[in-house]
Amino acid sequence: MRKKHSPDYLLLGIIIILLICGILILASASVSWAQKRVGNPIYFLVHQIGFGLLPGIILGYLIFRLPITSLQKWAMPLLFFNLFLLLLVFFPGIGLSLGGAHRWINFGFFSLQPSEFLKVTFILYLSAWISNRTRKKDGKVKGEFFSFILILLVVSGFLILQPDVSTLVTIVATALLLYFAVGTPISHTILMLLMGIGFLFFLIKTSTYRFHRFITFLHPEIDPMGIGYQIKQSLIAVGSGGIWGQGLGANLQKIVLLPHPMSDSIFAIWAEEVGFLGSFILVLLFLLFAWRGFWIAKKSEDKFSQLSALGITFWIVFQAFVNIGAMLGILPLTGIPLPFFSYGGSALIAELLGISILLNISQYSRTSLT
């Protein structure tokens, strides 16, 4: 029986700081939108706290108290239940469609986005699946390449139908990391990369919206008032922040100019209000989070805990730097939210569940992490 000790308090402190920063900038970013749409300037902030932060903390605490073996045991049922929820989004009267996308289950006073929870349940399932199929001698996957491809295709199919390509990109990237982390032949690596690149270009070519985003990334000067508008306004907001920023609440872009100020573009608002220094601190916090998360994975005693910690850490960090990179124009716009910052109760709950699992795993590491 592994000896239990204190969780990683440094990791917990990093997350608390990120959550506080996220709430503060969401309060600033959402005021004008909330006033304009519902006549209540704090509507979106209250909704994020009531249907995201508080449920995430409560559910996260319950997950934190569970034995790691229970999470491994329930990994497959949790994934199947999540896939069932993904099917419900297509049922009339249950599913909620916005902008042609079927991603939400409507509960009347709030909605649930099952694809956000898929990031957690799929990491747990894949970690359990890989840990059950690795050789005891060398810890490598044994003859499971096509099984892995099949699992990935099934999950991808649910997301493509919605469509939710931003979640698909995150899940596929995380899945590939976990698969290669346990040691795979170089031929598998090359084949998977070629398949991934081919599939990505297929998705881009078959969607006018995604194609325009890709073209805008290559040529940001094209149509600055049309397809290039978001990245143009984002760069203006980031540049306007200077070194010290204009101050919390002083952002002008969010009022009428910057698209999606509470979700995709929230980093641009953060950069304008707190400047280069505040943006540097935010990047540093995510780097510190990556360091602690990967350290927990390294110190984990069993393969399931190791892979789960690795997957959760990569998922959060991947989303953070893809979002930030897109707002700076060094990556294409993807719609991937900024963890702990972007508006969305389901995303915040899923992220807090992932963090709770990570803290849970840190209690059973070989040596204390603090």
C-alpha cells in the first residue's frame, strides 16, 4: 500500500492564483456584453461562479477524496456515459444548437457541454487502457496500434459530428502524447504524424470557416475588416497594453471592437489591461504549472497515475499556449479557450476536475513534492 502524504500545495497555490486572475479579467471583459445583452453588468460573472467555479470546487473535492484505484476502475464507464451525453446533444428538445453547432445539453437555467468533460474522461480511460496493455518487462505498448487508432476514431467521430474541432485537436494531441510516452516503434510515430497532418488538412479543406482561419494565419493582412478582423483587433489590444497595461477595467477593445472578448480573445484583454509584465507572469504561471504537473507524473508509482498526470498537465498547458499563441498571431485561430480564464461553466468544471485528479495523484508519489 502506497504511503499517503500531503498533496502538492505549490500546485494548488498556482491554480488559486490562476483562478483569481481569471475571475478578475472575466469581470472586466464581460461587463459591457452583459449590460448590452441582458441589462445586468455582472450576469456572466455570477453565472461563471455559480455554474462553473463553485460546482467545480465541490465536485473536485469529492474526486480528490477518491482512491486512485477507483478512478482507474471507473474510467471506462465514465467514458461511455460521456459518449452517451455527446449523443444527447443531437436530440430535439434536449440538445441546444448555436451557430450550426450541436454541443450543449439544455437544462433550462443552464447548459452543459459534454465535450469539455470528454477531455477528462478520455484521459482517464486511455491511461487505464494503456496501463493494462503495457509489458511488465519494458513498459511498452504491445501490438495495440490499430486498437488505439480505432478508439481515437470513435471518439473523434462524436466530435466531428457536432462539430467541435478545437476539442478534437486537444484530445488527439493528448492521446498521441500518452501513446508515445510508453515507448512505441518509430514507424508508429511517423505513420501517426502523417495521418494527423493529412486529417488536419482534410478538416481545413472541407470547412470554409476553418479554411479562412488558416489563410488568415498565413496572410494576416488579407481582408482586415473581414476574415482577418479578429486577429487584427487582438494584436491591437495586445500592443496597446505596453509594459504596464492600461489597468483592470480600462480596456477599450472589448466594448465594440474585439470579437469573443469573454472566450477566445480573453488573453488579448488581459494583455491590454495588465501589459507585457502581467502577460509574462501569466505565461510563467502556466510554465510553473507544467513543471509541477510533469514532476507529479515522474514521481508517480503506477502507470495509470503517471499517464493520467501527464495527460492532464499536457491538456491544460497545450490549451493555454495554443490560445495565447493564436492571440499573438504565431498560431492559427482555433477557438481553443484559455484554461481558468475563458467564459464557460462546463470548461471550468472539467479543468477543476482535472486539477483535483492531479492533486490526488500527488498524495501518493514516491517522495513528497514540496
